[in-house]
Amino acid sequence: MSSTGSIGHRGSGVAEEQVLLNEMPSRNGVTITPTRTPIGKRGTEFEKQPFLTTEPVRLTPAWEETNLPNDELNFKEVTMENAQLEMNPPHDRLKLVYLTLMLHGIGTLMPWNMFITAKDYFVEYKLSQNYTGLESDYVTNFMPFIGFASQVPNLIFNWLNIFLQLGGNLTTRIVWTLLVEVIVFVVTVILAMGDSSQWPGIFFWVTIGSVIILNMANGIYQNTVYGIAAKLPFKYTGAIVLGSNVCGTFTAIVSIISSAAAPNPRTAAIYYFIAALFVLLACMDTYFALPLNRFYRYHEMLNQKEMAKRRPNSLGSAPRIPYSKVFLQCFPQCFNVFFIFFVTLTVFPAIHSDIKRADSNFFVGEKYYTHITCFLTFNLCACIGSWLATFGSWPSSRWVVVPVVLRVLFIPIFLICNYQPLKMVRLFPILIVNDWVYWSIAVVFALSSGYFSSVCMMYCPRMVKPEHASIAGMFGAASLITGIFSGIMFSAVMPWFVSTVSWSWLESLGQL
């Protein structure tokens, strides 16, 4: 074959390649454009072929013009899975991630609710005179000690976990804290099985010690879960708040079922605490399943990319977290969260549960009046309020403080209902004697608590940059616990107030 034929053959092949190249569609705005060398009057066949020129193939627009860092130009740390996730952002199929975080919301308040709801088991059975044969102060001191042993460690470790990151990374913290809670509930079940009638003092202090350890672990767990949810879209923080509101209803139902199914208080307590074990084990299991979910991995990848962009050097060391700056940015929502739970825990359950039936013709009898108008109404309506927050948030983050602060009016409103604290002679006037009016107020109170707590907790991580969302979520969780603790402490003043303040005292105060 002659040299001319060879050149002609190669020329036709190059022409076909040129046609294919021209027909190749662009992707993501990048097209491959060949360049030509100017052909002179005496240009050879080689000079006329676009692929045989000495100039390099260029990309349009050129990567050089975007000034991207070398790591991105060389595709370092980019996997096919990550590229596929970015090109096709996944959805939360079957709401699995939402339901998982809702389950963890139940788990965060499980220790508190389980011991408070089991009041009759401890006070009327394990520590009672009928069981121990002794009359002691353990019965009267149990609930105050439980409240203090629960809230103080929870409060301290919630705040410490923000700055010290107790227990290592997120996974380590959640796994170890859940494991500690499981062990404590196992010990509680063993104590329920044993005969403690001969050592009520030891049983009392072991129980109080167990509650302290339980809430130390729960403080870290609760704070960390909100930090995880802050990396996800808006409504997933609300899922945890919804779960925490569901927790009260769940524990009440478990308590009723275990009492109905068991022949005695001892067996009922065993069933009751074993149910808590199953919930905590389910929380642990579902947490390990989260990284297997494409939706969760996608948002975890976005969060890591945001953090990687702000690393101070090429060694990849973690940037220093500006805690004070983050706190100041999310402080308005932290205050809202604090104030919501301060008002809620001041009224419920301390005042709410001691409001007695005023009308003997009311359709709910005296026996179930508190169970229905207080506990069931609050837990159910708070759940509905949290659920409503998933459909949209109103008002905006700037103006939500107005209805939050106005909720403080619920404290005096509940005080002028038929509030009758135990072992107190009431002097403060009763102005609301209609049970339907009281019940309507209770519904609005619970709905507003559930709705605004969810909205403000969802706003909190959005007040800061994405890479600081987890810290802002933790600040929100710590503010929540601070509000609960402050509300419980302040509620102790209410019995004194209604037994001391009277109309004549108010009139004399007005004359001054």
C-alpha cells in the first residue's frame, strides 16, 4: 500500500472520530472542543487533521479558569458512591430516618418518665410500711430525691458534652451511653425481682444512685442526638421533640398494660422496666442502621464537605469551634427553648395534676379526672402540637419569641383554677370554676408547648453556618434541659404562693 493510501485511510478515520466528538453531548456544562493549527498555503494533510496538531485538547469552560484546588482537580477523596449521591440526591424512603430519630426522642426522656410514672411501685410497694414493716422518711423523700437526682446530672452533663465531647466521637458517645442505660435498667429489674423488705435503706440509696448514673449517661445521649439531627433537614430535629412528647404517653400506656397483665406490683414492675430495656436496645440497633441509609449518608457527606472546606491547613486538622460566636448566633432560639420548657414544667405536672374537679356533674368522674384532664390531655395534645410543626413553622424565627413569652400567662391562669395542693390551705382566690373552661385551657397549653418547642428547636441549628449546626443543636438541647430543671425548681414555690397570698394581701399591696 502506498504512502498516499495510508494517509488517506488515517484521514478518514480521524474524520469519523471528529464526527463522534462533535455529536458527544456536553455534561454539567463541560464540552470537549478540539483546536486547529492554522493551515498555511502549503499545509500538508497532517496539518489539516485536527487531532494531529501540537496543541493540547482543551475543556470548555477550562478547569484552569475556575481556580479549583488541586485536590478537586485530581478527584482526591471522591468515591463513585459519593458522586452518585451528589448527582441523584436520595429521599427518606418510608420516612425511616424520621421514624428512627423519633424513636431516639422517646429514648431521651425514657429514664425520667419511667421512674416518675413508677411512683406507686416505689412509694406504695417497695418503700411502704406494709412491705418493710417500718415507718420511715423514705416514702416522703423519694419523689424530691428522684427529681433532684434526675435533673441535676442531666443538666450538668448536657452542658459539659458541648465543650468536652465526653466519650469521643458521636458514635462512641451514643453507644456507650445507651449501654450504661441498659445496664442500669437491668440492675433495676434485678432489684424488682429481689426481696428488699429487710434493707429498705440500701434499696433507696441504690435506686437514687442508679438514677444519677442513668441521667449522667442520658445527658450525653440526649445532647448528642440533637447534634446528629442538626445535620439533617429542618423537620428532623422536630422528630426528636415529637418523640420526647410521645414518650410520656408511651410510658403511661406501658404502666397501665403491665399493671393489668401482672398479678402483683412486683411482676408489674418487672414487665414495666423490661419494656424500657427493649426501647433502649431498639435505639442502639437503629443507630447502627443509620449509616446504611442513603439519605443519611448523603447529608453526612454534605456536612463533611462543609467542614473540609474550612480546614485551616492541608494536614486536615479540625478547625477550632467558636463556641461563643455560635452561642450568640443561636441565643434567641436557645432562650425560646428554655422559656417554653420553663413555663411548661412550672405548670405540668406540679400545678396541673393538683387541679380538682369543680363541677360534680362533669362527665369525667373524680377517679379518672386527673388522669384524663391532666396527663392524657397534656401528652396527647403535646404530640399533636409537635406533629403540626412538621407541616410548617409560624411565626418566623425573628417573631416566634412573642407567643413564646406570652405563654407565661398560663402560670397565673392555672393558679386561679381549682388548684388544691396537698396539705395546704388555699388563700389565693379561685376564679375559674368551670371544668370545661379549665380543660380547654389545658388543651391550648399542651398544643402550644408541643408546637413551639418543635419549631424553636428546628430554628436553632439554622441560625448558624452549616458546619456549626451540630453545636447549635447541642446548645438547644442543653437549653431544653435547663428549662426543665428551672421549671421544676420554680414549681415548688407555687403551693406556698397560693397558701400565703390572699385578696386582702393583694389589696394592701395595691395601696402601696
